[in-house]
Amino acid sequence: MQVAQCALADHILSVDSLVIVLGDFNKGNLTHELPKYRQFIKCLTKEENILDHFYTTVRDAWHVIPRAALGQSDHIMVHLSPAYRQKLKLCKPVVRTLKNWTSEAVEDLQVCLDSTDWGIFRAATNSPDEFTEAVTSYISFSFKAAVKPASLCQIQGNPEFPVLSKQGDVTIGGVFSIHRKITPPSLFFTERPAISNCTSIDLREFRFAQTMIFAIEEINGNKDLLPNVAIGYRIYDNCASTISSRHTVMALMNGDEMTLEDSCSGQSAVHAIIGESESTSTIVLSRTTGPFQIPVISHSATCECLSNRKEFPSFFRTIASDRYQSVALAQLVKYFGWTWVGAVNSDSDYGNNGMAIFLSAAQEEGVCVEYTEKFDRAEPEKLKKVVEVIKKSTAQVIVGFLAHAEMNNLLEQLSFHNITGRQFIGVEAWITAESLVTPTSFSVLGGALGFAVQKANISGLDDFLVRGFWETGFMCNDTNTETSLKTCKTNRDFLELKDNDNDVTELRYSTNIYKAIYAVAHALHNILKCSDHQGCKKPVEIKPWEVVEALKHVNFTTNNGDKVWFDPTGAAVARYEVVNWQRGADHSVQFKPVGYYDASLPSGKKFVLNTEAIMWPGGTKQLPVSVCSESCQPGTHKVLQKGKPVCCFDCIPCPVGEFSNTTGTTYLNNDTVICKLCKGGSKGIVIIKNIFFITDSIDCKKCPEAFWSNQNRDACLPKNIEFLSFIEVMGKVLVFFTLLGVLLTLKVATLFLINKDTPLVKANNSELSFLLLFSLSLCFLCSLTFIGKPTEWSCMLRHTAFGITFVLCISCILGKTIVVLMAFKTNLPGNNVMKWFGPAQQRLTVLFFTFIQVIICILWLRINPPFPLKNMTYYMEKIILECALGSPVGFWAVLGYIGLLALLCFVLAFLARKLPDSFNEAKHITFSMLIFCAVWLTFIPAYVSSPGKFTVAVEIFAILASSYGILFCIFAPKCFILILKPELNTKKHLLGKTQG
């Protein structure tokens, strides 16, 4: 026990030590020898004894679980499960810096130790402790003297060097795709990937790098902007590869140094980064630099996704977002009436986001997309599928939302398959790319329209690109330093571009790079508080986030007059030129401006096009047509085809009473232009010379109530107004019979006047007969008031005149009937009734009955008189101009009163029918009233059911028929005697006949 206590003494004194003592102690016990230890095994380990013990310095650190014995052991097995929590989890970890040795330092130390005479230490002392201390001290001294520890921060792998660089007080980085092809790295992960080899120089991207150097050199020579601060640059080539972009951005932040002295939290090697050209690579760049708040300013990355300030807080661009361009593309397509288009986009953030916005805008504009295809530059199989889709499609217009590289690949395939004659609508990424101009490309892209960045107008830039750059920025000669000589050897293919000036006049994005450099310079100028007299504050110590904040507030005008500022999303104002691929007089391909789009201008002035200057595919001036279905001719309307987009339809003739007109025809009225239904005009109905036209309608529209569609269903004409006129055949016939009735009545009256003293005329009450003939003349004449165009006065006159004249007529007949009855009663012995019904009473009776009708008519006219009405409900295609009754009660009261008098007259005449023949005028009255009642009873259903002017004709017919009936039934027998049998017109004959 004492040995164990001594062996554990040092550990017992250590507070942080975890010491475990365990074993088969038989009946021994260390509780007294190890007072600070705890024994955890409490269960029986052999038979009835606890022979196995487990001691540790940690309280309650273990759970003890007894298990069955292993094999033939006579002790059970004990499972100890930890119950303690590690101190590392209880306390904050202590970070200790471990220094790495370089291989050179290790070799130096090894040489030092190998040359040491270690025997000196052995001879100096016999004590092992002293010998150990001496050797240890010597090794420590040798380490401090011979070995310098390596830096904590070291680049893993080989550093990336810029293709073009220059030292300065502040440094601006640049990333461009100077080479467009790269050897893909090995992805087997069995060896370190080799350095990628970039080939095929992209002249346009090389110009971007040159423009950046030009702008920096111009600022360095400007005494008003950063007067005593020199701007340096580090320009890298990402070889159009997203993977290479990642290496490039790390190189921009780290610099060329392999190591740092003390820590990895040093200053970034650049203060701002210009690039990249494509949106996908720019997204990689911005996401990597975002956490370090290093500003990135792109000259051509237009993806709308980059407008997200939460995801890209330090991103800016001197070009507008694709949101404006995509909407403008849809408006351009709609402007030319292309409602059936195809769409192809790059399978990247740039292409997918831009195409999504275009499709949404196209749908709002009523443009249908036959197909939408996408592919990546590294997907040749997908590209072949896209070409097949284009080849089989019917859409003649193709919207290409493609990056420069994808458009180049597509152009090669279309040229190979000889797919020509399509109208391409392009975006700024490729529409003015000189690299797309090849001997065969114009057959595919000739006549292409698209939006482009405005041309560069920078003084001195052209000369610098052709000469100045090669003299100052890329000097490769015998005077080069070792570093510049290495750059010259690596990028010797740049020399191929020397003296190449073919593209200088068409530079466009260079303006955006120029603006970006000046924006950074102005931001630095404000941060350093530069002044004309004292210059800028030095030493230059600028944090990246300071540059980000300063860029948000820059607002200046460049030397060429362009205003530069950034909106809340970090983008510039949307300004585009509309360019057209044309052939010049020398047969060269030209990008001719034919319009512009400026989002900063007021609505209605943002989009301007000179359509006369556009050359379409095939070199013609004929506007291409790209529709799923031909436009419907006027008089037809669209019916969508099942299962197809809204632009695919059939043309169905408009129903009767409806119309459509979308021809855009100019209509004249009195030799004056009234209106032109132009494409894109406002929808609505335009009245031209009382003719209605509907514009831009997919459905037929109903004509207004007073109008009706013509035979072609392309216009609404005023409806024909129908009424019974004097000039039509029916009117002439009715007038003829009316005048004939009046003439016959006058003849009868004349005949009676001539024979007024004859017995026959006297026996038939000549006074009432003449009054009856007068009223019949009025009855015939009142029918004329029903013919002609109804007016307010004619409507009131026709019904009142009809009512009063017929009552006068029936009253006279009633008077004659009463006279016949009274005369018969007078001839009876002792009867003196005739004295009570003499001529005066007869006149009063007629006047009384007529007066009642007059009262009814006056009340009718006062309360609710008849009025002219345009009836548009009975016939859809014409208007019935008629007289409305006003008050139906008044009309039927007038008609009912006439019927009542006629019925009374009929009854009295019927009662007098068996009187002697000499006085039996009652038979004639009975028959005339029978005809009268039959006519008017038949009139009621005929009047109600007759349409239009026939209603009036039925009423006139009833008037004439009843008038002729009375005239012939009552006066025809008398006229027969007066004219043909005058010998019977004697008193003797009348009396003799009576006696007989």
C-alpha cells in the first residue's frame, strides 16, 4: 500500500489530473492511502466478496453496471460507463498558436545538432538531472538561434499572378475573360490539378482590360482627382470559366505574397474590383467578396438577381438590370405585331432570369411563345436539340437571351444546318459583338434587331488602344524586369492583337468600364478628403466597406458628358440603342442604330424607333410576319383553338347585329380625315359619320341600340326606320281607297241633295242622312292621319279624330234607327211619340253622344296622350316608328264607347227589322252594324299581333272597311232607286207598298 501511495503522490497533487486505479485487490483497501479517490465498484465481484476495486479522482464520474463473467473467469465483468462531462465542454477552449518550421529552418537546425560534440555534456556532470537540463537548454538555445518559425498565414498551392499589373497607393482589381477557352482541370482527386491552359483570345474582353488601364492612367495624370495618390491595378484573366473565377477572386484578395508575418486578417490586396462580363461569373465574384465588403463594379453583368441588396450588398454596375431590357424586348416584339415567337436563352443566371422576365412581359403584351429552349456552352447535345426545335418551328422571330459564348455556338450550328431567314431579336450581350461577324453569319443574323449599350465616346481611347497601351502598359523588350518578363512570356499571344484596330469604332462596353473606374476614383477622393491645395490624406489607409458606402453617394459627370450615379439597387439608368444588322456599301456588316430606349425619360418618350431605316432578313424592306394564325378579316372574330396558346385561333363570322373591325383603315368624312384605327391604339368605339367601328377586339361587339351590322359585319349602320309612308305601295293603296270612299260619299251626298225633295229622301230623314254622309267623309279622311311619319301632333290627332268621327257616324245611325222606330209607333192609333223626337231632339241626341266621346278624348290627351315611339324590340334589324298609346285606358275607352254605341244601334235596328218595307231602313242599319261590329271585333286580335307598320295598316283597313260597310249597306239601296229606278221614287209607290 505504501508503494502505491508513493507512486501516485504526484498525481494526487495535480488538480486537473484524471487518475484511475483499478484491479483485483483481493481483500486489500486503498481508502486510507488515497483519501481523495473514490471507489466506484459496490457490487459483489466474486462470490460474496468485493475483490475488484476502481478508484478515480473525479466524483460521481462513472456508472457501474455488473455483467456476466468472461469465459471461465471466477470474477464477474464490470461495465464502467462515464457519467462526467469533459472539462473542455465546461470551460472556454484556450487557443494556442503553433508555429510551423520551414524546410530550410529544419535543415539548418539539423546541421547545428549534427555538428555538436555531445561528449562535453557527459563530462561536465555525473548527475542525470543536471545532464538532462544542460542538453535541453542547449537544444532550446540552438533552436532560437538557428530556426526562424514560418508565418501563421500561408497560401496553399501556387499563387495566381495577374496578366497585367502596376503598383500604386491604392489598387483596383479587374477580372475579364481575355481568353474564351480553358483546358478543364482533372477531377479525379488522385493528384494535384495541373495549371489550366487558356487559349483563343477574346478581342472584346481584351479591350475591356485596355480601357481599364487607360482610365487609371488618365486619373493618375489628373491633378483634380486624387492629386497625390497613384492608382495601381491588378488585372486577371478568368478564361471564361466559373472555376477560374474562384481562383481569380482569391488572388485579388490575397495578393502575390506567399506568407504573412503575424495573422491572416490583413488588408485586401485591392480596394475595389471591376468585373466580370458575365452574370454567372459576377455572382461567384460578388458572393466571395461580399463577406469582406470589397466592392465589385460590373460593366455588363445585367442579371436582375444581382439587384438583391441583401445577397449582394457590395455589388454595383454601370449598366442597367435586365428587367428593363426584358420588358423592352417584349414591347419591341409587340410593336411589330409579332405574336408568335420562339425563345432561346443561356442556361445560366443571366439567361434564365432575363428570359423569365421576358416571358412574363410578353404574356402581358399578348405575345405567345411557341417554344423556350436553353443550353450551356458546355452542352453540345442540348445545342443540337435547340437547333432541331428551331428548324421545325413555325415562328419566324427568335428572341435570343444568350451570353456571347452561347450565341457564338448557336450561330455556328445554324450556319452549318443552313437555317436562315429568321428574324433574330438580340440582347446587349451579343447584338454588337464583332466576333460574331463571319463570312456566313450574316445569312443567319442579317436584319437582326436588338438592344445595345451606347457607343464609347472617350477622348484619346482609340489612340491608346492601338498604340499607347503597347508602349506603356505591355512593354515586352530587352529592358524588362524579371517579373514583367515572366508576364510577357506567359501572355505572349497578346502580341497578336498589336496594331489591330478593326473593332475600335464599335466599342460599347468600354464606356461602362470607364465610368466604373471613375466612380471608384471619386469614392476614394471623397474618403481621403482630397483638396486642390493639400492633396489627399496620407498614408492611405482605406477599408473596403468605406469604399462601398462612398460608391452609394457618387454623382458626377464624365469628360464626355455622361452622368454617373447608382440607384438603390446599385445599378445605372437603363439606356440602350436599338441596332440593326445591315450591310454597308462596302458589303461589310454594320450595327446601324435605328432607335433608342431611355428609362429616365417620361412615359411615351422612352421608346423611339425609325422603322424606315430597318433592313429585314434577306435585305428587304418588307416587315416579316410571325403569327400562329393570320389576322381575322373585318366581320369575323377569334375563337381559340383547343389546347393551343391564345395566339392560335380560327376566324368565325360575327353573328347578326354584331361587328368587328381591326383593319386600321383611314376613314373620311366630307373629305376630312376623322380617325385612324392604328395598331396599339386605345380600345373603344369610334363614331365616324354615324358609323361605329370597334378596335382591337377579340370578340364581336354588339352594335348600339339604334344601329345594325352591315352585310360584311365590319361596321354598324343606322337601323332602317319603318313606318307606313305615302310613297310605298301599301300607303298608296290605302290612300286610293280612302279617297275613293270620300268621292263615293260626296257623290251620294250630291245625289241626295239633288233629290232632296223626292219622297225617298224625305222618307229616310234627309237631315240625318246628310249628317251621316258628312261623318262618313270624315271617317274616310281620318285614315289619312295614320299614314306618314308619326309626330307628336299626328299621334294625338289620329286617335281622337278616329274616335270622334266614328261616334258622330254611329250617333247619326242610332238617330235614324230611333226615328224609324218612332215613325212606326206614330202610325199606330193613339200614339203621339213623334212629337217628342222631332228634328231638334234628333240633333241633341247626336250632339249628346258625340260630346261624351269628346270628353273622353280630352281627358286622354290631358292625362297621358299618345306620342311617337321608336320601337326597337320587335325587330332587331330595324326601328318601328309608331304612335304609342300613352294611356291604354284612354284608347280602349274610346274604342269601347264606339263599340257600345254600335251594339246599341245594332240591337235597336234588329228590333225594327220586321217593320213594313216602306219604313224598313232598319234592315239596312242592322246589316251595316253587323259588318261594323264584325270588322272591329276582328280588328282587336289582328291589331295586337300585327308587326310594325302593319299594325297601322290593320287599323286603317278596319276604318275603311267599317266606313264602306255603312256607306254601302245604308245608301246603296237608295242610290239604286234614285239612279236606276226613279219610277219607284214616288209617294204612291211607297204608300202602296205599305198598304200591300
